[in-house]
Amino acid sequence: ADDLTGAAEIGGIAWQFGLSVRVLNEKTFLSDFIENVVIINTASRSCDSLQAQQIIRDLFLNHRLAKYDLIYKKIDSVLRGSVVAELMAFLEESGFERVLLIPANPSKERIIVRGRYMVAGIPLNKTYFRNDPLHPRLSADVQDLLGGHTYVKTGAEINFNSDGKVFIPDIGSENDIKKYLQRISFLDFLMAGGSDFFKTILSVNLKPQTNRNSNLKITAGKFASFVIGSKTDTSLNLVDMLKKLGFNFYPLPVEAIRNDSIFEKWIHIIGNQVRAGFNVVVTGPSSMVMNLDEISMITKKLAFAGRVIIENSKQSTHLCLEGGDTAFAFVQEMCWRSLVVLQVHDLGVVTLQPEGIDAMITIKPGSYFWPSKLLELLKPDNF
């Protein structure tokens, strides 16, 4: 997977099918493990194409992927990152000849019609994804989004006998996904795409374990806090909701991005609030920041704030992280090499635990919603 929230998302799906799941972070590699599913977070979405390809090559040096029954390449559902570069490097190293790439997630109203990506009936480039500071989606045409390579084939009728390498069919439903699965061989094709494609692949041979959510009772409301790195409308609405639920709100001051003294004062306040037993919500600056260097610094500072929350909280801390870059930066800040999936609350909303540490994190992509039942459970006890 090219980021941590994507890794957690498909890890959660595998967990719902009764499988045990471990998520490894970036260059971590293990010679042995007991889990059925291992998901490697390459953290490559923000890399340029050459860097992303090198990460994939290193992946094959450090992991014996040939021993697995299924290899799946999770990519961003709206094709952010160096998607084609990673896939071509994967083909070179893996022995697969071609890629069936299905990024569409019909369960989230993200579909492809006549080679155009639609979100809830709106062309992708007319949604909030257009304003993504790192990967603005300025076109709805899948070919444009992937660089217009001649070996990338899109459209309603995919001809697998053509000279293509990457095939992206129109997808409007789960049945469309199943239709294409029946047409190809797992031996010749690398499977790649979003969460709906992964779920459909598992459903061919496995049935979901619908009672698994009862295995873990999250009662961390007394110690739950949030770090929100995303700036989507969904995230902004969440902040308003958390304020109403009784969380204390601490946006990063714009001046703290480059002024260490202001940042330290802000962090000190957060630490004091957490030690006093208050539930906090930490976000980026209230005003929009577009400078890429400053965005990177914000991510690092939010990750450090997450560490301060963990280190100053009482036992059984539950930290909720929104946004893939923020979640991964936090895990790096904590030096957590691997996490185990504990529970799934909704698609992409997954609770994980670092091994041997009495803390939990629940993470999700910025564009997904937090389940209302989970928010109600996590609200401050004294509210």
C-alpha cells in the first residue's frame, strides 16, 4: 500500500473476513510472522516516479513475496501518487506480465464511466479533490490522470489481447468487478486498485465474519484524543462535531510553523491539558496553507503533538488520526515498526495496536466519515 491509511483500510477488510493482519511500516521487514495477511506500507504516494520505483525494487529485495498465495497492490482510489511508475516496477520485479487496475470504489460512489472518474455523479476534477495541495485532481479522464501512456488501456470494453500493460476498465458496481475477475488469470495479472477490488477478490473464496466487531470493546472515551491532518470538508465538519461533544480544540498557530518558540508554547499547553485529563483535538492551522514545505512541516508538527498526547496520557490511550500523511508521520515519530489490526468500525476506519504498547490508534483517510456510533463512544466521560 502506498500510504498508512490505505494499508489499514485493506487490512480492516481482511480482518472482517476472519484473517489476522499485520501492517509493516516502510522499510521494516520480518523473516517470520504468524498473521495470514501482511500489508507493507511503502509510504510512496508523495514520492516522485524514480523514488517510487526504487522503493518497489527494494521491496522485492527485503521481502520474500513469492511465498504468498496472493499479492495485491493497493493504490489510491483517485489515482494520486506515482501509480504507473510503481506498477511498472512491480511488473519488472515480480514476474507478472500485466496489471488489472481497478481503483473505483462503487461502495463510496466512486466509479469510472467511459474512462472518466466520477464521485457521487460529479467529475473528479469538480470535487474537493481538485484542491488537494499535493496531488490536485485537475482532470476526470483516467488516461490524463495516469500520464497518457499508450500501454495504459481504459474504457468500457477492455481487450486483454491488446499490447497493453495496465488495464483500467469502466466500473459502476461490484458486479462489474466480478465480471472482470472472471476474465483473467491470477498467474498472469497483478491485481491492483482500491478497497472494493480487494474485498471482491476475498469474497470469491471467503465469507465475511460479521461477528468479529464484538471481539474488542473500545472503552477509551476517558482518554481519547484526535489529531486531524486533513483539510477536506469532511474533516472540517468533524471538528465542529467534536467541539459539540466536549473536546478541547487546539489548531496549530500559523506562526508556529516556522517559529519554534511559539510551537513549544502550543505544545506545552496541549501536554498540560492532556495531563489534566482533558480530551483534545489537534489540527493544522485554521487558515489554508499552500506552500509545500510548510505543509510538510505542519505534518511533522502534528505528528509530534500526537506523541505528546500519548506520552502525557494515562494508560490505555486511544488516539484517532485523520489523514494518511499525518498518521504515518505519527507512527514514524513513535518509531513503531509494525501494527496489528484490532477492530474495524467502517470501511477505512480501523483500530490498530503497536505490539507491546498499551495504546491504540484509530486511523482513516481524510475523505471518509467517522461512524457516529464511534464518536459517541469516544466523547469525554464528563460531557
